[in-house]
Amino acid sequence: MLIYSRYTWWIAAMLALAMFLGIAGQVGVLNPFQGLFLRATGPLESLTLGIFEPAADILSGAGDIDELQDSNDRLRIENEDLRNRVAELEQDTQRLQELEVALGVSQDESSERLAANVVTRDISPFVAVIRIDKGTNDGVRNGMVVLSAQGTLVGTVTKALDDLSFVRLVTDTQSRVNAKAVESNADGILKGTPGRGLTFDLAQGDLKVGDIIVTSGLGGNYPEGLVIGEVSDVSGNSQDLFRKVTVEPGVRGSTAQTVFVRTDFLPQRLELDE
Amino acid sequence: MKLIAGMLLVVMASVAQVTVAPLFPLRGAVVEFGLLTVVLLALTAGPRAAMLAVPFCALAVGFAGDRSPGLLILAYLPVLPLGVMLEEARVPFPRYMQLCGLVVLCGVWARSLLAGAAIVQGADFAFAPFVRELWAPGMVLDILAFTAMYLPIRMIGRGADTFTLRQGRYAI
């Protein structure tokens, strides 16, 4: 009985501590300690990554040679198709610029981007969070949008500390993005699914495989028009109120090495708070 | 000295959780280094060390991956009571098999709890992918990682190897 009574007291103490830490974490009391801890363990993290990353690359490469070959063939064809589309788009852009000059209207689409290195990842079926090496000292704020080098949406800053920030990827199960299909303009909510995928919920309209999904800008949490991914599967029939739409993310945030924080965009709710 | 070594192990576990674990996933599951550290500390330094390690491990892993330390305490909590229960049940299996069973049970609990928290916060839930992507590969990873860490410790004959507080030199 002594054992159980001893463990019972310990369990009770741990439950109380868990509750306290839960509340402290919510109100941000732990943030300075977290910042100190991460600063202290930073060199150790770099060292560990330096040792294990090459081993992981060798293992994953050896196991995926056939898959890589197939993927290479598919990408070669896709690359050719994309080159043709880029050529068409360049012509369209040139024509658009000429029309803008003729009509006297133009849009400034430049955006301020801050390059950041991905330091660590916390990836599981339900969680997809990365840590980057830029924080509030560099102008990063909670809610800022994080993009890939090509401008595809990677995620959102959920916690900005002094010298680093945590970014929740769009494939995290807690992620919700108001999005729309470019071709059909069907809008809905893009959700992360367990297993690092994406589903396009509540989407009405004629969606088909290959449609590009971009942010719709509704709700003010994301700027409009950021590419998120491509429809990879549409299941259900025309009788269904909402079809099940699966989206392939345009970028695998869980493997990205460098990302860009858009420092010129803050969600509307934060602008109101400030 | 023991305390410093224990703390160092906890810090290493938290670093490994965000650097090593994501590099070697099995389907959707990754090794829970925090959980394994608590088990190994209980086996090598005794249950009292593990009792101290649980909150420190939860804090360190929580800080490194921006997870909730409170939730991680709950995830690591069953290790010691479950270890005692297994010892007292006198299951007719070798010690290594018993410990693998303990690691698997605690791993299932920890992953289910963390997944449950995500589901409460809005994640979709489907039982089949949950078992296929999380539980089953998680069990395999836990056994492999535990074996890789435990066998060398046993080979050099180090450790208290009990979860019971009254036994050995850990009795008060």
C-alpha cells in the first residue's frame, strides 16, 4: 500500500502541475523560459542535425530509388507542360501590362519577405510545426504568413519569440485556410488532415482534379491569391451537397530548408488589437 | 553528478525529439524520446529519478517542439504506476518482454492522448488511419528504439531495473 500511496501523491502533484503548466502556457508566462531554453539548446540541435541528417538522407534515398525514378519521369513531363504554361503566362502578363499602361491603372504587387532557415520540425500525423531562426527582433509577429521560395503558402507563425518563431504548417490538423479554386472560383475551407494532407471542405462548384487552390482572402487571415496546392482527388457524385475534395500541397513544408515570412501582412484581427 | 547526468539526458531527449525523430518516421509515427527517457531513467537510476524526470522531460520536450508541457506530463504519467503493476502481476515473460509491453502500452497512451488533444481542437478523426498511421507504427518504433537503448545498458550490467519504490536502495 505504501507504493500506491506514494505514487498516488506523486500522481496528484503531477496532475496539479499539468493543470498549472497548461494555464501558464496559454497566458504566455512560459515564453521567456522557452526562449532561454531554445537559445541554450540551439548549438546542440545544429550538431545533432549535422550528424543524423546525412544518415537519414542515405536511408530514405536507398529505399526510394524506384519511386524516385517514377517521380522523375512524371516530373519531366510536368516540367515541359509548366514551361509551356509559363510562356503563355508571360505573354499574358506583357499584354496585361500594356493594357494597364493604356488604361492608366496599375497594381503594386511587391511584398516584403524575410528569409528564414528551418531549424527543427515537430511532425506527427496530427501535428506539423516547424521552428524558424527569425523572431520578433527581426520583425516577425504572430499570425504572419510563411511562404516557400516559389511563393506557395507554407503556414502561419503561431508563436514569435525574440530570435525564433514556431510556424504551424497548412497540413497541421488545426490549420484552417479560406481558399478557392482558381478555375471555377468555388470557395471553401482548406483543412489539414491526419497524415499531412489537405481537404477542401464545404466547397461547392465544379471542381476537378488538377484545379489550383489559392487563398481566398476571406476572413482577413491570409492575403488573397497565394497558391496552396492542386486538387488531387474529387470523390462523391453530383447529388452530394459537398463532395470530398483532396488537395495535394504545393510544397512539403515538413521538408523545406528555407522559408520566407511575409512581414508586410498582418491578419486583420491583429491590426485591430494593435 | 547523477542529477546533472539525468538533466543532460532529458535535454538530449528534447533535442532528439525535434531533430532526430522527424528524420526517421515510420508511416506517420515518430519515436517519443521523452517517454523512452522516463522509462530508461526509471530502469537505470530508479523510480525516484523518474518521478523527477517526468515534469522536466515534459517541460523540455514541450519547449523544444512548442507542445503543451501540461499535456506531456499526462502523457508520461502512467510509466511508473504501470511499471509497478506489471511487476506485481508477475507476468510469466522475460523481463525484456515485460518492459517492451510497458513501453508499447505507454506509447499507445501518449500518442492517443496527444491525438485526442488535436481532435478536441478540431482535427478530423477516423479510426482505421489512426491505427494504421499512428498506433501500429508507433509500437514498432517504440520497441526498436527501446531495444537499441536498453540492451547496451543491460549488457554493461547497469541499473536498478525496477519500478517499485520499496525495493533496492531506493526505499525510504
